[in-house]
Amino acid sequence: MTVVTKVRHHWALSVFTLFFLPLTLVLGVWQLDRAQQKDELALSLAALEQALHKAPGDSLTALVDYQRVTLNAQFIKPYVWFRDNQVVKGKVGYDAIGVVAVGPELLLVNRGWFASNGQRNPLPSMQWPKGNVTLTGRLVPNTANPYQLAADVYTSDYPQLVQALDLPQLQQQFKLPLLPWVLMLDAPSPALLTPHWQASSMTSAKHLGYAWQWFGLALTLCLLYIYRVFYSPLR
């Protein structure tokens, strides 16, 4: 029996293999690419670990993503946002976010997490530092919430409960330009609550492990196909 005849006899298995083999290979390559991205991010974070001290009046616009900075600033009242559905050590709570003036721009500051204790209406009250306070953290690019089902409604009442921070919407409330970062506090300070921000929830090693799993599945699929089509007795 010729090779073509054997393949035609196992046409369903051939179609299955032709579909899933490229898919497993693509997923393996994608995981390798993700691992490389995580390594590059780790190198970038390490290079930007030293906090730059910024004097009052200094602009931050020339800085890059994930740069650590230290600055003295005062939270602007009454602007307070609680980011909803933040989980730390199995407990649900909020991230407390305020805004400070840094030179000619405004900067959002994430103070960290605090437990909500199920309180939503009214929202819990909390103490905010008065006067200038030292703030140290990373300038993290603001990103959209991929799990957000509906847009947040911004009002003039504070604090506000939000799923994500919409910079264009927030900008409408301010006369000064809003920088594209959120300062994620990570050093002891009267403003710091419970820091929990991580650059990534998955290491490059885990991505590599997933990549080899996909490649292993591709190899297994090939071996099983070859055995079934060319070595297994026909029925």
C-alpha cells in the first residue's frame, strides 16, 4: 500500500494532525517570545532600580517607563479613586489612588491596597497625608482593564469607585496635563498602604516550561501519527 493510500485511509487523523500540529508549534514559539520579553523587562527594571530624586518643580516628561523616582509632593484634594476588585493574599479590597503636582504636570499616585471589608455604599473613608510627603515608586504606564465590562462613570463626588483609570476622562477634570504613568509606591512612607504591584505575574522560566510542553505535544502528535498511519495494521 502506497503512502498516499495510507494517508487517504486515515484522512480524519491527517486533518486533525494538520490542524493541531501548526497550532502547537505556534503556541510554543509564542511562549518563547513571551519568555524573551520577560527577560528584557527584568533587565530594564534592574537598570532603572536606582531611584532618581526629583526636586520640586522638576518635570518628569523626559523619564522612561518603570523608572523609580523619589519626589516630595502634596496630594491634591478632593481627588481620590478606589480601584475595585484588587486581591491581596486572598482578600478583596481597593487600591487607593490620588494625584499630585510634579512641576508643570500632574501625576497619579497609587498608594497601594487596603481591605474593603465589603463596604461599597458608602465607600470607606481613609486618612490621606497632609502637606508635602516623600513618595518613592516606579512610573508604571497606565493600562486598560481587559476584564472591564462597562465604562466607568466619573462624577464630581469623591472618593470614586472605578474599574480602571481612564486618562482622557480624568484629564478633563484638570487644567494641567496629566502624565501617562501611575506612580506605584514601593518604599516606606506615610502615604504607603500595602504595595502589591508586580511587573509580571509569570516568570520567563515558566514561559519556557510552557513552550517545551507545546513542543513536546507537537512531537508526540507527530510520532503518534507516523505510528498509526505507517506502522499500525489497517482495519
